[in-house]
Amino acid sequence: MKLIYEKSVKGRIGYSLRKDEFEGSIEDFIPEYALSKTKKELPEVSEVDVVRHFTRLSKLNYGVDDGFYPLGSCTMKYNPKVNEYLATLDNFTQAHPFAHIEFVQGNLRLMFELEEALKEITGMDRFTLMPSAGAHGELVGVLIMRKYFEDQGKPRSKMLIPDSAHGTNPASSAMAGFKVVEVKSNAVGNVDLDDLKAKMDEDTAGIMLTNPNTVGLFERQIQEIAEVVHSKGGLLYYDGANLNALLGIVRPGDAGFDVVHLNLHKTFSTPHGSGGPGAGAVGVKKNLVEFLPSPLVCNCGKYFGLEEPRKSIGRVKAFFGNFTVLVKAYAWILSMGPQGLKEVSETSIINANYVLAKLKKYYRPAYDRFCMHECVLTGRDYKEYGVKTLDIAKRLIDYGFHPPTIYFPHFEPYAQETIMVEPTESEGKETIDEFINVMIKISEEAKTNPQLLKEAPHITYVSRPDEVKANREPVLVYKEK
Ligand SMILES: *Cc1c(COP(=O)(O)O)cnc(C)c1O
């Protein structure tokens, strides 16, 4: 397939003003300062060339609207289109962020009520809706933790992070100035309590934890962990990026967590990926409310208004965050209702366990126990045929499925061959069965025809790009050969 630059024909144009409606020169219409002094290297193509080029490119893409997308730890689920529509309503998109609060009472009410719903779902006391991503929410959360200790005149320098944690956790802690200390996992995939006890001290701000953890397993000793950390005056941070397993079943606030972030762009009806707008709402317990970013939305009697927490860590984003993501989360929560939210989690968990039960014979999981909303299988048994997990994932593309997350989590005892499947609640049994059957078929192919897998995918325009090179040395400017 040609690049649009390769389709360029000298002198070809899409549209130009007709002589009879346009007299004079371009300088009469556009001020001097706005005119470029250099000739831009743009492709010279017609309108139909442009339309066909981009339409063709869009067909090479694969998204949740095309088919199954079981990318573990990402919650690539179907999001109702009606919520996208609601987020486009003029009253939301046209509201000026500097408008006086009297004129945007509805928007403030939406934020207030969304906060109330998130408090109810998580068991926290107050939320900021300002952060624009999960990682951004983490940074806000750990900055709040840092300020809490500084405010007591006893700053702490370390943060505990389990080895199974999402990579953003250590990154956020380091950005907030903490020294990251790793806590090991035990034989059943949970936090090793002895290691935790040995490492938790009074110079440690606390622990960043995910439950279910990043291998999709429920952390059974959460009470003990909370006791160890709290007994040294530390705080528990909950990475709630994947709340799909807990809605309406367990509340992090009740389990002893002090700070929580949620990815509204995973669980709460905003598609995520490609760096699109997100929202990493952060919730805290009472003793941390005064450190939240400013401003917060309040219900000040007659009106909804804004208030400044007394010892706020400050502003973390322009205006009110990615407001349309909040609109979608609000609409989704209301349309699901409490019972619907619970069913989301129950269905996510059942779907993942169904995949695990059907595939564990073919792709041995590291831990043989029930999972939550995602399961971690491995491709380790096919190494002896010269087949890597990467080859299995690539072969799935030939069968019309987006591959699951692979090589993550990447710590022992997974021997680097992990396959993390998150079916989400939005898939029906037929689709999941189809996926299971294909996975079983591929396990046969791995033994009988490994070459087929190593050369997969066979049906895509590009088969095996050098992903590392594309990442490290991206070619972003077209150069004529
Ligand atoms: C996705 C994810 C994050 C990061 O969220 P972003 O919005 O991509 O910054 C953090 N933790 C976990 C467990 C996640 O799955």
C-alpha cells in the first residue's frame, strides 16, 4: 500500500476557489503574519484520493466494534453508543470553563452526583475528577500521601510496590519523589506478608496495591496487609484502574484503603487506547480530603459551587478535567443502576473463569485457582516445539481475534510466557466459545506445524513489524527515496 505522499501528482489539487468568486491574491484574505514563508511539503492529491486513502487505512484497523479484544489489564469492552451521544450535547461541549457557576449548575450537578456515585461504589469520602488518566491519578494520589506526611512534620521517603504491580505504580511513586521498594509475591500469587513486614517501616509512606492484583487474582490477605501498613502509620493506595471485578461486590474503602484511583476510561463507558481522553478520578478517606486538588464541586445549599480544600496539593489539570469522560461515566452508572453494576462484575468474573477452566489444560496457568475478571495463562508448554507465546498471539490474528496481552505480567514464576485474557462482561458465550476453540486449535498447530505459527499472521498487510525498532526509531517524517 502506498503512502499518501507516494500518491502525490505534481499540480493535482482537491479544491480551489473559482476565479469568479475570488478576486485578488491570497494576501488580501489572510494577514501577512499568518502566511508561511516556506513551501510546505504536502502531498498533491485530489479529494477522492484522500477519501480512499484514509478509508482504506481505517479498514486495516481493528477495534472493539470489529470483534473480540481480550487485552488483559485493559478492559477493552463494548461501550454503549448512547453515552457517546450524550457527551456531544451542546450543554456539555459548549459550556465555557470560565462561565459563572450560576450558568453551569447542571454541569456542576453532574460532577457532584458522579462523585456521590463513585463514593458509594468505592466506600471513599471524597473524590477529585480532575486527573486525566490512570497514571495521572496515581501521581495525584501519591502526592497527596506525600503532603499528608509533610503536613505532620514527618516526611517519609519510601513507597512499597508489589512485584506484580502495573508499571505505572513505581513510575508515579518515583515522580512524586519516593524511593520505590519492591515487595515479593508468595507461592499463590499474593503479597508475601513476611517480606511486607520486613520492609514496612516508619520512613515508608505506604503501599500501592491492586486488588484483584495484576495477575487477576484476589488479594486474600488484604486485612493483614492493611494492619501491617497502618500499624507503622502508613497509608494504603488502591490502584482501581480495573474495577470490573469489584463493582457492587467489594468496596476498597471498606477493605482499609486510604487513597483510590479509578480509570473512568476503562470500566465506566469511555473506550480507552491510543491515548484518547481519559479520567483518573481519585478518592480519599476523610483524613486526606483537605489535600485534594483544587477546586472541588460542592453542594452549597441552594447552588452547586466550588470549594478549595485547605491544604490542597494544588491544581493538576486545566479547568475540570476531561469533562465529557465524566458525562459518559455518569450516564453509564445511572443507566446500569446498582444491580446492573453488580452484574457487570459478576459477568466479567464468570467469563474469565470460563476461559480459564476451558483453556487451562492447553495453556497451563501459573496458579491453579479461581481468577477475578481476567486470567493469566501461559504458553510455556509450546517452547519445546520452538513456538513462543508471541507466535500463538500472532496466529490468533489469522482467525480474526485481537491477541490478548502477552509477556505481562513478566515476573517469575511465569517464565516470560504469559497470556493474559480479559473477556470483559460485554462478550456473549458464542464469541467466547469461538475464541476458546481457536486457542485449542492453535495449541494443536503449535505441535504439528510450528512454522505456521512462526510466520503468522498470514492475512494482514504487514505480518511482523520490528516492534522494538518502530518504538525506538520511529520514522515520522516522509523522505523521498
Ligand atoms: C491501565 C492501568 C493503569 C494506567 O492507566 P492509564 O490511564 O493508562 O494511565 C494503571 N494501573 C493499572 C492496573 C492499569 O490496568
